[in-house]
Amino acid sequence: MAQFSRIEVTGIMKETGMVPLFYHPDIELGKKVLKACYDGGARLMEFTARGDFAHEVFSALNKYAIEELPGMIMGVGSVTDAAAASLYMALGANFIVTPVLREDIALVCNRRKILWSPGCASLTEIAKAEELGCEIVKLFPGNIYGPGFVKGILGPQPWTSIMPTGGVTTEEENLKGWFDAGVTCVGMGSKLISKEVLANKNFEGLELKVKETLALIQRIRKR
């Protein structure tokens, strides 16, 4: 069962402005990544469930977060159908992120009052997602559409909350472009948790990068 309501998850997404994305089949490595992000100030993690037996890895990481990292909100991304969403919610997922808009996933998440964020790429899809109860829409792939697309959406729909994923980096110019355009938060994967970090097991470096990126987001928002 989820430890956090969708209202609480939405609030933390808006407050911190960043959702780290991560997947690796090694549970012990995953714990170290999770702790580095937590110690750096992140309070959300999207586990991108792309590998075989990924649900077993997520289960172990979520139990670890509950026991050792108070306030860390674990969710699952790359969910493609309602059955998978239900499985991960049974394992305690606090939010569900999907690459596409699927009504079946909306129904099972709404039934359990779990935040779900579908990947959308048009105003029509975004409007449909919001009709189905979506609080924060995932703009995917973000690098294809860019900040200009966000500005265009928020013109006729200023109430829409958008989280771009893909094409978001830790550089100030990139983040400034997104937040100036009006995004609510950003999803950040390999540009934050890089292959080099994992290969070198540079968890201290990851902690520092997370801390610096969160601080940068807060500075950009205050300007």
C-alpha cells in the first residue's frame, strides 16, 4: 500500500521541482543510488521498470526506502498497462508514470487514489489526461518538443501542470529554459544519474550533483 497520497506526492513534486529517474537490476547498487539522491535532498524517485523481474528490484528498494529513508517517495515509470500498474501499487508504489496516455491505467490508479502521470505530446492528449484526473502531465519526449511547446500549452490552459522528461539536463541554461516556460517539475535520468557514476560507483559525486541541481532549480524559480 502507498505511504503517500496523490495530493502529498503532487505537493513534493511541486516543492522540489525534480524527479530523478533510475533503473538497474542490481539491488545493492540501487540502494546506494537511492541513498545518494536522498542525502542530496531528493524526496522522489521514479524507478523505470524496464528489465526482467524489475518488480522484484522495486519491491526491495521500496522496502529499503520505507525502513531507512523517511520521507522518500518511490514511484514507478515505464508502466504500459493496468495490470503492471496494479502490481506495482500492490508493492507500495506511490505514483505511476507511463510513456503513453492509457485510460485503463488512469482507472486503476484513481481507484486507489494514486498519482499517475501519463506521457502526452499534444494539447488534445493533455486535455484528455486531465479529464481522467491527471494532476501532473508528463511531456514526453521533452527534447523533441522543448520549452516553447510548454509555453504554447499554458497559454490556453494555464491550470495545466507539466513535467518534461527526456532532454532535461543539469545545466543552468537548460533548466532555466524549462522553468521559465512554466513547468511544474522536471524528470531527469541519465543526465543526472549517468553511466559514469554507476560504473565508477561515485555515489558521493551523485549526492553532490543532486544537491547542486535542486539548489539551482530553487534559484531559478526565485528570479
